Amino acid sequence: MVRDVPGPDPTTREEIIDYMERIGEAVEAVTPKKDPGTGKRLIVVRFELPQMNKEWLNLRVSPNQDGLDIKALWNALINMPKPDVEEYTMLQMFFGVWG
């Protein structure tokens, strides 16, 4: 991990680890287990804590969203309880599916 801000590594904090695990579970829950014929996908979840603006959560899929229920994933992520952190934390998670 590359850090460009002072302070402790956020990925060692239990509440951040739990949050990241819940994100992974949400991605797994809404992603069909078998490729529905659309090919490989990369899902990228980026989050910033504490939540300071409406762009604290970003969800991207490459090359497209075919075969994925993005609305269900977005709703799961946006409604997930967020950890209480004071220092700025921005992390990205990458999920390769169907390949």
C-alpha cells in the first residue's frame, strides 16, 4: 500500500477492515456466480471517510455493467453502516468477476 498522508495505516484498523469485508460481501451477494455470457468484469469500489460530501462513494465497472445488478449493489453500499473515523481515509477495492 502506498500512503501519502501522515498517520496510521487505515487498513490496520479493525473498523476499516470490517467495513471492507462487508463491501466484499455486498459485491459477492449481488454478483451472479456464473458468467451470464457477458465475459470478465472489473468492479472498483472507492470510498472516502469520514463522509464529507456526496462523492464519498464511487462505483465503477469495466468494460460495462452488463450482467450485474448495479442498482442493488449501489443500494447495499450506500446503506451500509460506515465506520466512525476522524482522520481522512480513501481506499479503493478491486473485484475481478467471471474470469
